[in-house]
Amino acid sequence: MSLREEILRLKKEKNAVILAHYYQRPEIQEIADYVGDSLGLSQKAAETDADMIVFAGVHFMAETAKILSPNKIVVLPDLDAGCSLADSCPPESFGKFVAAHPDHIVVTYVNCSAEIKAMTDIVCTSSNALKIVNSIPKDQPIIFAPDKNLGKYVMQETGRDMLLWDGSCIVHEAFCIDKLLELHKQHPEAVIIAHPESEEHILKTASYVGSTAGMINYVKEHADRKFIVATEAGILHEMKKEVPNTVLIPAPAKEDNSCACSECGYMKINTLQKLHDCMLNESPKIEVSDAIREKALIPIQRMLDLSK
Ligand code: 13P
Ligand code: SF4
């Protein structure tokens, strides 16, 4: 049996659902039951009736699935699939920061640990951050964590002043503005689209800023155009499927690398073999203590309710 066939057999045997993020390797996206952005993936994790959730993504995503579905087995192909942004917000220092500003509501981007979510009032993703912040009364001070780039973008779009945590994503901070402007000079007809984790100067050049799902929809709706895409390169797999005749150019990174684009090493640590093995062995399993889970569920559920 091929690896692919064996995964499909295990899926039936274990009544498993495979959820994959758009940054996963193409062969993983192809075998998944659902491929989506962070919001779509949490919605699927909340509503599935499978016994096992195989999370082809990074740790905080699988952890969110476990918080939403505590009675299901949640497995991640490789426990080292972390996130630089989540790592930039350690619970102890964040706890002190929150305690120092007791009058602030805490909004956190889903790219953070369960411990951080347990200290949060409302979670958001890049697709609903504006809506979530706009739902908070205007005179209410807000802490926004951990992504300062998304935070600055939300401040600019909503006109709200927020206290930002100083975190960021190594992948989205790797884009080079000079190379991007040079590339745009070579393709002046191309539309720049960017993920809001990118730095302010990159976002200023973009005609569209949004989540991975938002970027894919935008390209679908403007398929007659040419695009420069500023996010992790895995997204190009789904984009090419949706708009096979559209020219898609990955935004250039500061460091020259083999594909001249940015790849997330954490996302790419998952392989088809590891996906198979985690289903077979039901390990590595994601566990969250009841105490953290109960607290972390509240702000996630608030986000899901506000996103219906
Ligand atoms: P999306 O929610 O837009 O898919 O973003 C997830 C992520 O990790 C971006 O770096
Ligand atoms: Fe984290 Fe950035 Fe990788 Fe997304 S792309 S998982 S934010 S390190």
C-alpha cells in the first residue's frame, strides 16, 4: 500500500479528520479533509464529529482544537511544529504585563499558547481582528498581543489606540521592502497582496491585506490580474489550483534562499510520513490541563460567536 492509501485506511479505521493549514506541504494539503486559515480550522475543529483530529499545522492550532474538542484525540505530526510568534509571548512576562494594566481588555491573536489564551478576554485571527476590536466599546483600553505588526495594522484600520505586545513572526518579517519595490517596478501591473503579520512598510505597498483565506478569495475575485504574494509560500499551492492561469509571484525575502520566497520551517517540519505515523501511533497527542482549558475556552468561544 502507498503511504497515501495507508493514511486513508487509517482515517477510516480511526474515524479521523485531517485538518491542514494553507502553509502545509502540497502533498499534505492534498490528502486533508479540510484546508483553511486559522479561523476556518478552529471552526472545523469545533464542529467535527470525528474521534480523532489530525492537525496538519502548528502547535497552537492543534492546541486550540483540543481546547474546543477536549474529548477527542488531537494529534500533531511533529511536536516541534511551533511558531516564532507564539514563542515571542512567554506566559510569565505576559502575566506581569496584563497585571500592570488591570483596566485593559486583553485581545490576543490566536498564534499564542493556551496559557496566554487563558489570560485573554477575546481571541482573534487575522480574518476577524478588525471585527473583534470594533466590537469593543470605544472608551475601553485594549492590550493587543502577541503580534505587533497585526496590532499596528488593526490600530490604523480601526483608529483605536492599543497597547501592543512586542512579538512578531520571523517569516513575515523576512520580506525585503527594497527587493519588493524593485520587483514591482519590473511588474508594474501586478497587484501586491500581503498578510497582516508583515511589517508596516510592506503592508503600505499592498492593495489587499488579509488572512490566508482572504488572500485566496481576493485572487479568485480578481483572476484577470497578476499578483505579488507576501505571505508564506505554501499558500501558492491552493492559489495555483484556484486560478491556474493567473501569474503569482512570491514576494522576495531579505536573505536569498533557494525559492526566493519565505517558508515557515515550523509548518514545513510536518511530512506525509509523520502524518501517517501520528495517526498510527496516536502520538504525539496534544494535552491541555483542565484548569488552562476552561479559561482558554472562554475567549476562543467569544471569538467564534462574534464570527458567525
Ligand atoms: P491565517 O489565519 O491567515 O491562516 O494565518 C496563520 C498564520 O500562522 C500566519 O502566519
Ligand atoms: Fe508562526 Fe509565522 Fe510560521 Fe505562522 S508563519 S506559524 S506566525 S512562525
